[in-house]
Amino acid sequence: MVLFAGIILTSCTSLKRYKSIESTGKDSTLANINLFGFRLSQAKPEKQKKSLWDLSADAQSQFLRILNSRYPGNEMFFNSLNYEFRSGQDETMSDDYVSRDLRLIFSVSKKRDYSKTSCFYRTRLSPADRIEYLKISLTIPERTNLQFTGWNMYTTEYGSIDIADVSFSRSLDLGTSTSLNAGKEPLKGTSSVEGKSSISRKEDQAVKYRYLKLNGSISKKKIEMEEEGTREIDLTGNIIADVSLEFKKFPELLTGIPWLKDSTGKYNEPERLKIQYTDVVVPYMINPLDTIKVIVKMDFIYRNVGRGRKTFQEWDDRVRYYSGSVEKEFPLFTRRDYVPDFFCIGSDSTGKELVKVKSVDGRPVALKFRTYGEASAFFEWLKQYAGKEENPGKVIKIGKDILLFRGEDLTVGKARGDPYLKVLLYYQ
């Protein structure tokens, strides 16, 4: 009877993972995945400029005298009071146009239509079902000039849950008996001493389970992530991965023409100007794709409960495991996201013709400006200079550099007479 009772107690314990497992199958419609992302916000550098009002009283007095001597007119003097002046190093823009930081959000969902069944396996869904295992991969096609350089998942993350508290107890009974005999005459007889003691020990142990919350690997063209569920933990939800990517590099030369106007707001003459060159790296622009797409694949194990679904505990469930795989294609970058917005001066009436300058080694190099404001400011200078110069055959120079257009030296007459000359996007 005692043995029978012990068997009954063992069969009713809640430490079991499940009651039984039935035959397994494949059903890829039980789970789904989607991908969306956005660029990580970059911290902007603190403003390194100060105005007159940031200075001390003595410094303000000295500075007002300087402004009064430089701008004697009332209107220009009052406007100069709000000028900003650099107090540290000049603020510079990044010369790296090939690196990108993205936050990828993988959204995993499961089928929740409990009223219908799968057409092939006739899977009867229930609220007790859960996704027990996930393996997600994101692959960049080889034809793209893009690769991974890093991410935020360098340490495997584990979770631990308490399954139960188990107690062990053991008792031991000890008995003793001793006899005494008298060996001398005339005393004869025996005597005995008996004793009984008990030793017991009780031990409590906590049963825990360690499971894989998130694990991953990365290569140049692929990232992989794994998740493992456990009791009452469904793997539906969002997974966030911060990744760094880099395009194949191509060197580019940007031009800048500062100080187009003097301190009074008047345009400077060409001989007082100078072209500044900046080396930058841009994505490789041979046949750029309109949209860069990636392939996302999810392999999963679905835990379907056949019986025992009405109770919250899982030890009485009769479960059936289904494996599935979902593969989709998602857009990662559009052309606007990764092609730099450089601007130039030229005409697109009969094909794209740009205003260029002779480089140091004699090769013509297009004037490429980093921003639309820089290109527009130079274009305004070019129009006013061509409009006021009386000699139409005069070659336009920036400092000592001759400007070229349509393979010839750019003259005042050509700049003045071409109605199609305007600011254009360089990569178009």
C-alpha cells in the first residue's frame, strides 16, 4: 500500500514538463515575422559659438569699440551685436558617407484564430499554445555593396526561472542492548541495559531552469539570433538589434568656395577667392540600386497543446510539436537613404554638363558642393559677376584656377548667355 501511494504521488507531481508528446509535423503558417527599422539618432556636438551677450562686462565694452570701428553705420552696427563668434575649434561635418547605424526591429507573431484549423494537419489551436524556439537570420545579398561591421549582441543572454522547491527528509532509528554476567560464586545472575535513539535530516532544494533568452552571431553578410522559450513564456513579440553597416568605399573630392562676400556684404572679386578641397569617402556609385533589400528567415518550433489546454499548469498537457520556416524580403535602404546629396552647377538641357575646374595635375574636376546652400551661394556669385563684367570674352577664374564648361574655358559671355545653367544634384 505504501508503494502504491508513492507511485500515485509521483505521477501527480508538477515537476514534469508535459504529460506526453504526440507525433510531430510541419506547419509554416503558425507563425509570422516582420521587419522594420530606423536610423539611430546621433548626438549632436555642443554649440561652440558665443555672442556678445556671453562675454563679461569688460569684454563687452572692448568688443563694442571694435564693432563700432568696423561697422560705423547704425544699421550694420546694430546687426553686428548678434553675430556669433567661434570660441573653440571650427565645427566640421563628417567626411564619412559610407557608415550607417540602424535599429532593426523584428516583430514575431503567431496564428491566433482558434476557431479554424490548419487545412493539412488540422492543427487545433488553443490559448495554451506557444512558440518554444526561434532562429532568425538576416542576409544581405552578395550583389550589394553593403556589409555588417558590428552590433550590440556580443554576450549571450540567459534567463533563469524557479520550477519548484523540493524537500528531502530521512530518519534513522538506533537500538542498543547490553548483558552483564557475574562470574564469581556464590553470586550468579545476569542484567541487561537497553537504549533507543533517532537521527533525522531534512534538506530543501530549489529546482531552477536556465534557458536561452537571446544569442547571436554576425558575419559580413549575415546576422543570426536564437531564442528559447520555457514554461509559460511565449516568444511572440519584438526583438531589437542595433547594427552598424558599411558600404563599399569610393573616394570623392568636394569643393568649397568660402568668403564670397566681404564684411560689408559685397561680393568679392574672383582673384580674392580660393577653392578649398576636401577628400571624402562615398558609397560605390556604379549602378546604384533604387532599393537595397535583405532576406529575413525565421525557423521556429511551435508547441501545440492537444489535451490539458484548459489548465494553466503545463505538466498535464499532451503536446505536439510543429516545425516551420518563414522567409521574406524586406527593403533596408532606398537610394535616397544612402546616396549623398552633393550639389553642382551645370545644365541638363542636352545631357548633363557641369562647371569644372582644372585640378593640380591638369585634369578637369567638377565643382561638387557639400550642401545646397554652398552651391546656391556660388551660383548667385557667378550670376552677379557675369552680369556686371563688360568683357564677354573674359575667362572666369577662382583665384588662379580657370573654370571650364562644356570642355572649354568658361567665359563671362557663356555664363551670361546660357539660360539652362542652374544648381543640380551631382548624383542624379
